[in-house]
Amino acid sequence: MKARLWALNNVESYAAIWGKLMGIPAEVPLNWFHRSRTRVDGIDDSVVFDEQKTIDLYYRHALIKQKLNAADFMDRSFSAVFDGASGP
């Protein structure tokens, strides 16, 4: 959660890092981050489903090299911290 909060409070730095990792100009993620309604929240089935859609999109467009299963790396144990309340 600390990393996500840092990203939300340091959008330009996060966009530069994200762009470098993805091999795209920082302006692309920066535009997306400014337009998105990102929030910190618990992980449930709907979150896993949405993440899987993103993974599939990235895989389809060769932004990632192997197909991943979102459920395999999403840790639901942190969800108890939120008790249904959303973060920023």
C-alpha cells in the first residue's frame, strides 16, 4: 500500500519509471495516470477480473512476453486492512 500511495503522490516520477520499464515515452503513462481514477482498496474477484483484462491486453499487444494469471500473484490478505473503505 505504501508503494501505491507513493505513486499517487509522485505521478511524474512514477510515470517516468513506468514508461522506462514498458519502453514507451513517459507522457503516455503520465496522461493515463492523470485521467485515471486510481484508488487504494482491497482485492476481491472484481479486482482480479479487471487486472486479468489488463494483463490480457498487454499480452495481446506484446507489451509482456508471457500470459499471466492475475489470481496467481494478487494477495487478498491485505484486503482485511480496508474493511470495505476506499483509500485516496
